[in-house]
Amino acid sequence: MSKNVRNLSARRGLDNRLFDRLAEARSEKKGLDQEVMHQISDEYLVGNANVYGAATFYDFLNPEQSNKKVFVCAGSACLLAGTQQALQQTLEQHFDPTSIGEVYCLGRCYENSAFHYHGLNYSGQAAAQITELKAGSVTTIADQYTVGSLGKGLLTAEHPSLEQTLKTLIQLLESDPEQLLEEITLSGLRGRGGAGFPLAIKLAGVKKENAEEKYIVCNADEGDPGAFSDRYLLEQKAQLVLFGMAISGYISGAQDGVLYIRAEYPEAISILQKAIEPFNRIFPHQKRNGERVDFKLHVVKAQGAYICGEETALLSSLEGLRPEVRTRPPFPTQYGLFGKPTAVNNVETLANVYAILSDGGMAFKVIGTAKSSGTKLLSLDSYFNNPGLYEVDMGTPLSVVINELGGGLKEPIKAFHIGGPLGGLVPLHKIADLTIDFESFASQGFLLGHASILSIPTRFPLLEYLEHLFAFTAHESCGKCFPCRIGSVRGKELLQKARAGNYQIDRELWDDLIDTLEKGSLCALGGGLPLPVKNAMQYFPAELGAYFK
């Protein structure tokens, strides 16, 4: 069935997307408009159940959210900071409590007290101006955070002008795509979204496929609570991301590039919708040898679903399908968007391509370590004395990041959750053993991931934090596989019972649950959740032991 809907959606192409039509079906007054959804079903020749099932999956389209006027951030950073209860109370003075919803992470982890109102994000002291925001006398409140670097600083340095970026792109379009691919291969650039898969292999995979249609997709659905590095790049370095997409399209033979940006980043969406225009104007490009190069960039506003950060769920979402994870193989480079060869890459990965092709692959390769080349952006939360966004060379000691760039911590911390909700839970004493690179974290039983660094204060119960992680997974699961869909709920229930009263969790049952999640889940959401749980059980037996038989 999904393949049929995919093919029907493909007939309309990217300029008349089924996914966007689903978003248009939501009315401010009525939520999802049943009449409009029937019209969409007829227009795209798909069943009403397909349309309704896909649309209701998303937080911002779900009928249960239709009466919500303001959304409070329920992300891990805001939870740990303890700011949201006071924010909730403030908002309840201005809104009916039933009209206040929740949303996971708005990328304001450096100051917290984050909320989403009238299509924009706010944080810090913004709640004190809620009267002005409601009246419309104040619409935007600029947020500020520290941006710094240690080492080469490729992405945080002053970026080239738009004119220079476009000039470089046009010059490189005269080059042999194979030579450009060799430079990216030489650089050793690995994906910055978490898995660390080499960019060159993805581009080569799409390039070798024999297909009339190919795609480059930028996964800008940065949903990891605690991470805001992609947001920084989208809002402040948009042209580097677009350059990376356009030249990746030329290298691989793709004709379209899609930026799938999470709805929780409204400012980024607005910026990118304008930023693509000068890039699209240079295509089609006529090379000196007469060859024509076609490429078009599209910006797609997501509608609130963490699972869309998983590449196959993202592709299903773009097609107007319910965003469920696909089994692999086939991989997206063979069977991706609309069933065509597709390279899906993270924002930070694509932003590095300009430096690689401007300075040469070897100049990038010599930065960092032998297997983790280049630099890495890090997101530091509000517990640091210097919270913000920092760039370091791969291989930089974690202790340097925390004590020098972060300026130390505002209060005693017992652990850091690094790499998003599915990343490792690093106890304080392990900091000295880690460097910022994929291999160091993996060798110690952790995960670098998106490289967000969340601080868990000594006073915060670890059991409550683990319950939060299970609740997050249960809320965001696509529901396709049993281990994730059921296991996350059962884990949350067990921890709730243990935290609420005189109940001890059977350790054998618990270990079996964690093992089933890890080995049986289709993607990293259910499969990655056990990592921080096992880290917590290993390093904090004294705190957690009383809750287990």
C-alpha cells in the first residue's frame, strides 16, 4: 500500500507535495478539516484513511492539539534546568490551561524557559512580556548565545559573502564531478548527525545508480533535546548548507534538493525560504562545454515528529505517507525519495563541503584525528558558566570543552548526557578519558552523536530522568515495530511505579526489556534508548539499586 501511495505522490512532484497539502488541511478553528482531507484524497487518488493516518501523526496537525494556543518546551534541557513549572504558571495567568500544549525542544537549551507562541519561539525572560506578545505590540525577541571555537574554526569563522559563495559554486560546476568526489573522499568527512557515515560513500552510491531522477535531502529535523548546532547553521550560515546541497547534487547527478526543516525552528524556515532564491537563479547552468546542469532547492516545513530525524521516516514524511521507519535494504541511495536514489545528509555535514572544496580535501583531513577528521560543533546547556555553541577540532579533550570553553559549571553535576536522548550518560569521573571524536566515545561505551552536552545536577533524581527518556521515546515512536512501541511504554510504567511508591523492579525482567529494545527495534530510537539506561545502571548502582530487586 505505501508503495502505491508513494508512486501516486511522486506524480505530483516536489512543487505540489502531498505532505504540504496535509498541513493545509489544518484549520485554526476546526483542526483537521474533514472536507479538505476528502478533497486531498480525491486529488491525489489515495484513500481517506491514508490521508487521515498520515496527518494525525504530527504534533502540530493532530486534532488533539487543535485548541492549543501556546506550547511549553518539554525537552530534556528545560526539564533538568527546572524552569518550566514556573513558566507554565506564568502562561496560565494569560491562557486557559487547556490551551497550553507541550513540544519537545525548541533549541533554546542555553537559557531555557522556552515556549512556542503564534508561530515563533521564545525563551529566557520572554515570558515576562507575554502581555505584549499577545497584544502584538512585540512580535520577536532576539535571543543571544555565545558562539566560540578552539582550533581551526571552519564553521564558526566569518563565512564568505553570498556573492563569493555563488561564484565558487559556478566555478566548481565546470569541474569534473569525479574529481570533486575524490576531494570529499580524501577529506574523510563523516556524517555529523550521529551515525558518522562518510559523505563520499553516499554521494558515490547515488552517482552510480542509473535513474532519471535523483535527490539530495538535507535532514534539518534536529530534534535531539539539548542540540542547537543545526539551528545555528540554518539561521546564521544558510549559504554554506545550500552550497553543500547544490554541489552534492552536481556530483551525484541529482536534480532536486530538499531541506526538511522542523516546524519547531520557524525562524530557520523563514531564513531558508529566502536564502534558496539566489541559488535557484543560477540553474539551469550552461557549462563551457555546452553541458546543462539542472538543480532546484526546495524548503519543506515539517509538522512536529522526532522520528523524522531518522532518514527513512523523513523520506516517508516527504512523500505524504505516515512517517514510519523503513526496513533496509534497500538503502536510500538505491530506493529513497519517491523510490529514487537519494542522499540524505545532516545540516552540519553539508555545511563542511565549502571548506573542503575551497581549500582541498587534505587541508580538512589533517584537522582532527586519523579516523575523525575536521571539526565538530558542540551545544552546551545552561548549567555551564559559558553556555552556547562551540566548535572544536576532532580529538579535543572533553575536559577542555567543559572547563575552558564552558567555563566550568554553576552547580555540582553528577553526569552529562551527550549526543541526544539516545546518547551516552557520562559520569563526571569519565570526562578525563574522552576526546571529541567518534572512536573515543565508542571505545568507552558512549556515543558522540549530535554532540549536545546536557548536565544532570547532583540534586536531580536519575530515576526521574530515565523515566523522562522512556516517556520521550513512547511519545515519539512511529509505532511500526513492537519493541519500541510497546517496550518504551512498559519501561516508563515500571519506572513510574518504582518512583511513586514501595515497588521494586524485577532486574531480570528489566534486563530482558532493555535487551529486546536494543536488538529488536528497527531504528535508533528504540535501539538507542538502552545506551543511556545501561550507562546509568553501570555507573550509578548506589542511587538506582534501591528501585530494583
